[in-house]
Amino acid sequence: MLIIVPIKQVPDTNDVRIDPETGTLIREGVPSIVNPEDRHAVEMALVLKDQAGGGKVVVVSMGPPQAEIALREMLAMGADEAILLSDRAFAGADTLATACALAHAVRQLGQYDLIICGRQAIDGDTAQVGPQLAEFLQIPQATYAQDLRLEGGKIRVERAVEGEVQVLELPLPALVTCLKEANKPRIPTLKGCIGAFREKPFQVWNASRIKVPLEQIGLKGSPTQVRRTFTPPPRGQGIVLTGDPQQAVQTLVQTLREKGIM
Amino acid sequence: MAISIDKNLCVGCGACLKVCPYDAIDLIDRKAILNDSCVHCGACVDSCKFKAILSQAGEGPRKDLSEYAGVAVFAETRGQGLAKVATELLGCGRALADTRKVGLTAFLLGHRIQGLAKDLIAHGADRVVVVDDPRLAPFRTAPFARALTSVIQQQKPEIVLIGASGIGRDLAPRVANRLKTGLTADCTGLAIEEGSGLLLQTRPAFGGNVMATIVCPHHRPQMSTVRPGVMKPLPRDDHRQGTITEAKVTIKETDLRTVVREVVRLAGKKVDLSEATVIVSGGRGVGGAKGFEGIRDLAEALGGQVGASRAAVESGWIEHDHQVGQTGKSVSPRLYIACGISGAIQHLAGIAGADFVVAVNRDAQAPIMKAADVAIVGDLHQVVPLLAAEIRRARKENAA
Ligand SMILES: Cc1cc2nc3c(=O)[nH]c(=O)nc-3n(C[C@H](O)[C@H](O)[C@H](O)COP(=O)(O)OP(=O)(O)OC[C@H]3O[C@@H](n4cnc5c(N)ncnc54)[C@H](O)[C@@H]3O)c2cc1C
Ligand SMILES: Nc1ncnc2c1ncn2[C@@H]1O[C@H](COP(=O)(O)O)[C@@H](O)[C@H]1O
């Protein structure tokens, strides 16, 4: 069984700060991490591989050369092979151009059974790359998966959406996006870490290696463009009540009545 | 993309100067010249009747964008009715359509849903296009993607809005890919850019630390998913007039490969914060699960629901479905009371749609205090019970 897991290296948004003067993002010193939900996707793939009684889990990432470390970490967790799509031509990609590059890479890997993505990446929070990849490959998808099982050559997926759980059955090959509720990602072992650097195959592919037309990737292949970025404007300052709490509470209730809120 | 102007083709008509959002084109010796302000956004390309403005995207023949007109929304259904986000999309779609001076269409897809068409008109649609097919119930990605794509291809709207709900975020990326157009996820602000007429799609990124405004200049339709709970629906007006038409689409056998085995509604005390009109939320300052009793009591006094910050949820004091914010729910109540919540940007991102915000916090400098219409500086363990009592007293007085 061949399972492909696209993973993304992202800045840890817990540590992203805004420069109060310029209003821009300070990314200096912000650690890069593997997108949290992608770890759950790798875990899901590893469990499924065992369930299937063998196979291969290949992690793929499109990103700058330093994304290698994110892929190595996933090898240490237990993935079998890693491919880094790295080429200046990929830069500036929106979700469509990202999915396009990933789709071409997947086609290079031959016959696969399943693709597992994270639900969304914490830098952009779009949750679009998975479904757009599935569309390029013309395969069925199940997003928001909290459980995944093999059943007689098909997969059974529980999708959690809007206060419901949908139980779906999909033929393979298919694409699933994984929620963090699905599992608890394993911690890499020391042996795993050594293997990740010494033994396991790691390749870097450029645009020509995946045979993708240059106008479909990177900035050129991106229909959307960022017009501007800014820090969210604060809501206006209202009334501040200090001192006696009883007094404050009475003033509040009166204000609410005057505004017709209660 | 890189923009350039072919001097030989330029006749100096100046049409491009008017559409440039950046004042980046000068007319020198009756030729349009790009100046340093040009960001290569491409807004000018289609304004040139003489094809003198070139963009080096090299995407083959450019789509004729002028074929596309009007605003359309995807009318998501929930059970027998409309999802709340559908009416929110109509509210915001109406404003966009009026600015563009075009019509507003709702695409209603499902099985035995025709009855909802008049509700869509009452909430602002000029036209409803219905696709009724038994294979469109319950929701499945592939047949819905097929049906929505083909309705968009038939109607050619310039803007398509879809709710950023579980269904919308599953469906929209596939449709946008099939149409080979752009899609902006989870927008919290939409507007029409003066001059270019482009849709300005604003959304939070980096965990709500920054906002980004995204455009889709050369592809149509311009598509966005829109965060539920942010846009305001129009009040229902049954006198509104509109037309209802049926569309035919061809769903293929291969679209039906996924089987829905069962749908389990998560039973019991399901909270629906996105629909609540009053929400009382507690954060880390509440101090523990027991502290939430006071929050619950205040919510009860106001007839509202209980919300929470991520810190409170992650401490295990309350379940995840109460979480408000970036990774929780976006809410749009008339009254939001935040108790012991500092007001991190990710929390504030979820309450942008609230009409009136009250904060109770010991720390006058907490960010929430600057975001509140009324900020009470004090210990919530004192203030919250007092407030509940005062509200009950005022209620009684009102009733008398
Ligand atoms: C990607 C990402 C997504 C996130 N999504 C969300 C989200 O959806 N929702 C969310 O809420 N957070 C979210 N967060 C977390 C967010 O950044 C904050 O960490 C969180 O909101 C803090 O919760 P809090 O205000 O309850 O706690 P704190 O920041 O610890 O604030 C507690 C407040 O209580 C006050 N206080 C303490 N005791 C009392 C008392 N007795 N009386 C009155 N006041 C008191 C303190 O002065 C303080 O201001 C997200 C973070 C990231 C990185
Ligand atoms: N550059 C990338 N390389 C590999 N996988 C990606 C990349 N971007 C997104 N993905 C995958 O798509 C998922 C959703 O990302 P997004 O649509 O950006 O929120 C992620 O969790 C990854 O599994």
C-alpha cells in the first residue's frame, strides 16, 4: 500500500509578533515547525500501513530548501521516503498552484492508494490544498476525517462537521484531510532519528523533474494575488468602569437598557 | 506576473490610467508608461481595447472576462431549512451587487428544496436557480461539485460566494479548481474596489495576527468562502420580488463512487454559538470548572449561551464546542460578555461580528478592555454574581 502525505513547514504562529511601528510580521527568531495537523496525517498513514500489512509512506513537501528538516522529522517519526519539491519557479504559489505542483509530483510516484493531508495549515488556514489536489488527480475526497479504516479494499471515514458525524465509504485511490482529534502523533525515537539521516531515501525534485508546465506553478500559476496585508484594526475604545463593582454593574445594566439590548 | 506596455500598439487613450488602483501609469508623449508605483497587479490589462498591455503570465488565450456579470451565492441548506450562512451571504451579496449595479442570484442545490426559493428572495435574491436531484441529498462532494460547477458555467457570474462551513470548505476548492479560477478562503470582509471593480477579499492569516486583502484580477468568477457569523443578513421581506428558474445538470456515474453510510447527529447538549444572540464567555481568569457556574448563571439570567477562550477549553474546564475565536466559533451576538479573557487577537477574531461587547477583567490594560464597549475593571468573581442579580432585578422591574 502506497500512502502519500503532503506536509508543510510553517512558522509557529504562537510566536508570530507584529512590529508595532510598521505593522508588519516579525518572523525573525520564529521557529519553523511541521504544520501540527500534518503530524496527525503522518500518524494516520503509519497506522494504516500497519493495518494493511505493509507498504510505504512517502512524505512530500513543496517549499524552500530548509523544509528538508521538516521532512527529516517525519522520516524520524516513521515515514519511509521523503521528497522535497524545491525550485524558485514554485515560489509565490497560491493554493491552486501549490496543489498543481503536488499533483504532478504524485503522478511521478506511480500507482498510489491514498493521500492524507492535514485539514489546514496554520499559516494560511485555507484548507484548500487537499481538495484542490484531489480535483487535479480526479479522485474522491473526504475532508475533516476523525477516523479512518480499511475495509475490504475501500476506506471507511468518519467526517466531523457542523455537529454531525458523516460516515463515508470511498473507493481507492482517494484523498483524506485529517483532524487533530483523529490520533496522537508518535514521538520520533532515537533510532528513528538516525535512520532519518542515514538510511532513508530523501530526494529533491525541481519543476522539470515533475514535468509541470511553468505557467501553472508559482506566482504565474496563481489566480489570486495579495493586494495588501495589515494588522487588524482595534475596535474603538468604549466606557471604562472602575471602582465600586455594584456601581459599575448598575451603570452597565442601565447602558444595556438605553441601547435596547435588554 | 509582469506587466508591460507595447508602445507601438498604445494609442494614448488613457483608459488604463483610470482603472489603475496605484496611480502607476503616466501618459507621456501620448503613450502610457508604467512608473515605479506599479505592483504588476494586472488591473489595467483588460482596460486596453488595443491589446497594448501585456501580462507575461503566458496562460494562453485570456478568458473573456466581460462575459461574466452578476453576483451569485451558494444557498447551503441544513436539514429542511436554509443554513444561517446562506442568508448572511445574501446580505453581503446584495451590497456587492448594488455597488456593481448587477443582479444577485442564489444557487439552490439539493432534493425537494424548491420551497426554500421564496425564502432566498425574501432575504435579498433577485433570482434563484434551482437544481433538484435526488442524488444531491445528503451532501456529497462529487455530485455537488459537478452541479455547482455547471450552474456557474451556465450563469457566468463575476462573483461567487460560498459559506466557509464544513460543506462550503469541502466543496468550494474543487469547484474553483474545475473552473481554474482563484478562491480566497474564510473571508471576513468583502468590498468592491473603486475603479477596477474587483472584489477585495479580506481574511485573517497567521492565526489572526495579520489581515490580508486578496484579489483575483484575471480569472472569473472571483470566488470566496465567507466565514459564518460575520456578515449580516437582511431582515426578511416577503414583498421582495424575484424569479425562480430550474437548471439542468448532468451528474455522472463516477460522481457517485462515495457512499454515505450513516449520518450521526451529535445528540444532547449541542451548543450553537454561531446563532446565539447573547453570549457570556469565560477565560483563564475564571480559574476552574467550578468558576464556570457563575458564568452559566449569568448566561441563564440573560437567556444566552456560554462561550469560552481557548485557554479555558485547553485547561479542560469546558468542552471544545464552546470555544470562541480563530480556531473556535465566529459569533455575532447582540451582546458578548467576556469574563477573565485577555483578548488575544485569535479570540478577538471570533467576536468581530458582535454588536456590543462587555469585558470584565482585573487588568485595565488587557487588550479586551480596548475592544469593549463597556469595560469593567474588577474581579469577575465579584462582578459576575452582582451582574446576574442586577439583571434579574431589572427584568422583574420591566415585567412589573
Ligand atoms: C493559531 C491559534 C489559534 C487560536 N485560536 C484561539 C481561539 O479560537 N480562541 C481563543 O480564545 N484563543 C485562541 N488562541 C489562543 C489565544 O492566543 C490566547 O492564548 C487565549 O485566547 C487566551 O485565553 P484567555 O484570555 O482566557 O487567557 P489569558 O490570556 O491568560 O487571560 C486571562 C485574563 O483573565 C484576567 N483575570 C484573571 N483573574 C481574574 C479575575 N479574578 N477577575 C477578572 N479577570 C481576571 C487576567 O487579567 C487576564 O487578562 C489561538 C492561538 C493560536 C496561536
Ligand atoms: N507547500 C505544501 N507542501 C506540501 N503540502 C502542503 C503544502 N501546502 C499545503 N499542504 C497540505 O495541504 C494541507 C492544507 O493546507 P492549506 O490549504 O494551506 O490550509 C496541509 O495540511 C498539507 O497537508
